[in-house]
Amino acid sequence: MKYKAVSLLFIFTIAAGADLKSQSIFGLPEIFQQANQNRKVSADYDMDFRYDFDWRNFNACDDILSKSMVINSVRLTPSVGLSLQQDRNTRHRVLFGISVMKELGANPASAVLFQDENDEKLKNLALFQKILVYYDFKRSNGKANFEALAGVFPNSYRSGYYSRSVFSDIDRIYNPEIEGAMLKYETTRFKYELGLDCTSSKAIERVLGYNLFTSGEYSPFRWGSIGWNGNFAIVRPSILTDANADNLLLNPYLKFELGYKLGMEELSLRAGALASYQIDRFGENKPRFPMGAEIILSARNWGFGIEDSFFYGDNMMPFQSIKYSYEYSSSSFTSLIYKGESIYCTQRGYASINNRLELFYAPAFSDFVDLKASAIGYVINGNDAIKPFVGWQAKLSLYLKLDSFRNQGKSIYGQGGKKNARRKSGASQSGRSTFNL
């Protein structure tokens, strides 16, 4: 009887499966079949390549600009991992990689005392600077797109607009990774990103630093948009104190774009304010509120362009000149709390005028390669001790993004993806597209 019951149950199962095959397979609803069919696990990879040449020739006025120097570096960031396609609109990625940097003309490792810099004992292991390991989640429905990242990942994912008072060129070169998490959201008219970066956590000095950054822009009209960007840096400089320093910097702005009316790639005006709250709890322990105004005029066509940045305001980096005497404190304290260009550090008791004029050539010939050559001059309101023209820069940068090449054209902006988006909006950001699945 037991065998007959099993046989009857088996026959009934086959019959029921045949009767319901138009709706399911072995009793599973069709919707689950489709979901399972869309799921796919595959190997994935990515790579960023970056070359930077930056010749800075400034007068002897370190209170206005950084010291004269030459930055000549190349960086390669390969990564491999797994891609999990959950459904047509959702993808998960887990990647592992390494950041390799070489400053051209310099030995890759620091020389030991009394040791020749070119000694063969100095190996190239110092080239391998940081391990990358991160999770990347993307979801897109064709109208709105969302991305979330966690771990140690390239800062090229930071694709929004940021004032040079928030992030400098040097910070982008020498701090190419984000250690923390990031959220991104974008539609055709609105884009927003929010990230947290652990900028320092040394086992001996216990210098802690965290940087919360954000950028967003809403474009209700083709000719105008409103946006913001900024960061909130928190730094504890020494194990000997629980006190910390804070720097909250916001840059709200209005942008007007008229290039499309004249057939140009870009003709824009960006007018905004710089507002900051800063406090040094282990020093003077009283808040400061430096403020300023910034106007940026940009014109660009056939790859050639000009950009003039005018700033009028207070010293936006009042703690830059403070020397901290705490034992075990880090000399890089101010580089943790201030990420912007040093031209915003005037160290004066009154409002100052600083102007940055850039002439550049940046052809938009590819979605995945950014090439730019530029010459930059700086002018300030001088006095008897400081001349108005304080110096100039010559820059050349090349940036290749493999992920953008593999997903060329996959954007809510249509064919041409980010390249067309840049031409339509006048944007010149070099970050990644959010919409590549």
C-alpha cells in the first residue's frame, strides 16, 4: 500500500504540473521563473588611469597660495570582482583592487637616513599605496537612478559639482580614494549625492578625521539651475585630548546657461555664497563664521575655453596658520580640516579679493577619456608687501575611465551619454555616470 500511495502521489504531481505548465513549472509561479531567469552572476572588472602634470610658479607669499612646486604623477587603479544582476533594473557588485601611484622623476620609496636615494634596497613596493574593496549597488528604472557604495572606492564616483573651496586639485590627486560610504540619486532634472569619508585614523598618533560631503543641483529650466555643495570636517588632532575641531562649509549657488542659444558648448555664470562655521575646541574654543561670495564665468566651444573665478570675502581657513604643540599631534592637521584650494586662505583681518583666470583646451571627443591642458593666473588685491599678480600654473591632465567605456551610451540622457549631457548643460565634471547597469 505504501508503494502504491507513493506511485499515485508521483502520478498526481506530474499531471498537476502538466495541467499548470502554462502558469508555472513544477508549481512555481511564472513571475518567480522570470525573476530567476534574470538573475545572473558574472565576473566583473574596472580600471581608472590618471596622469597629472601641475607646474606651480608662485611668488614668496605662502599666506596666499601654496609653495612653488611641480606635480608630475601617474596613477592606475585596477579592480576585479563579481557582478550580481538581480533583475533588469538592479545590479550588485563587489570589487577588490589596488591603487598604484608613481611620482615621475622621484624614487618610489622614501630614503632612509644616510642612504642614497637611488639605493637598490628601495623597492617599488611603496608604489602600491592602498587596497580597494567595496560594494556597489545600482538601480535604474529609466527615469530615476539610485546608487549606493560602501568600503574603500575611487573618488571618481564623486561626480557632482564642488567648489574649489571644498576640494582642491591637490586633494583630488593625492587622496584618490573614499573610505566610507556614498549615496547618489539622479533624474533628468535633479541630481544629488552624499558621502562620508574617513580621512585619517592612525594607530600611533590616533589622529581622527571624518569628512561628510554633499552636492546637489535642480534644473527646472534649460537655462537655469539652483544647487549646493559643501562638506563638514571633524578632526581630533591628538590622543591627549578628546576635543576636536569642526569646519562646516556650504556653497549654495545659482547657475545660468546660455550656450545652447548661441550654439556653444558652454556659456555660463555661476553665482554663489560661501558660508562657514568653524570652531577650535582645543585652542581658542570659540566659533568663527567666515563668509564670502564667488562668481564663476565660463565660456567654451570647440574644446577651447576660458573660466574666471572671482572671490570676495573673509579668510575661509582661519586655523591654517595655527601651530599646534600637542605631543603626538599630526602636522597634517590642517590638511584634514581644510580640503580646498589655499587661495581661500588670505590670513588677513579684512575681506580680500582673489581672482583665478584659466585658459584651457579640453576636447569632448570621448565619453570615457577626459583630456585638459590649461594655463592659470592668480591676482589679488595687493598692498605694499604683496604684488597683485602672485603667480601662475600650467596643467595637463588625462583621465581614462574603463567603466564609462564599457557602458557608453547607457544613460537617461540618451545616446552619447555623459558627453551629450555635458554639451547640453555646460557641465565639466569628470566623475562617473550613475546609470551604468
